Amino acid sequence: STGSVIHVIDHTLTLPTNASSTLVIAGLSSHYGAPNATNLLDTVNGLQNVTAFAPGNRTFEEIGSGLANLPMQDLTSILAYHVVSRVG
């Protein structure tokens, strides 16, 4: 399907120390900027037992002008939508 990415895992994964470091190491600078701009960076770094679906930089570039005009509460909701808590 269009827009899908399959990641092959052929080595032991290292658990990230925190979300912001992981975003920077993965080259997702635009995604790092979103929680930083919404003052959610400390909240994001404190999350445990979650999976975050981080859009790539290109996605942020394509919708950048729309994001600039969003109310902060809407942007915060969009970011929260991309985080899933582990159940169980």
C-alpha cells in the first residue's frame, strides 16, 4: 500500500532512553519539534510502556503550513493520537 514502511529487524533492539533522544537519533527532527513546540517534551520523555507512531520529516513538511495555523490544543490532540499505551 502507498505510504507503508516495513522495518526488518535483524539484530537485538536497544530500548530508547527517552522519546526525544530516539527521535533525534532516528533523524525525525520535525517530529521532535512538535512536542517541543507544544511544551510536551517532558511529558513525552516521561511516557512508559507506549508505542509512538512517528511520521517522517516529509509528512511534516507537506502539512507544515496547516500545522502553523492550528490551535495548540488541536496539535496536542494530533500528537496524542499517535501514541498507544500498552494494555495488560
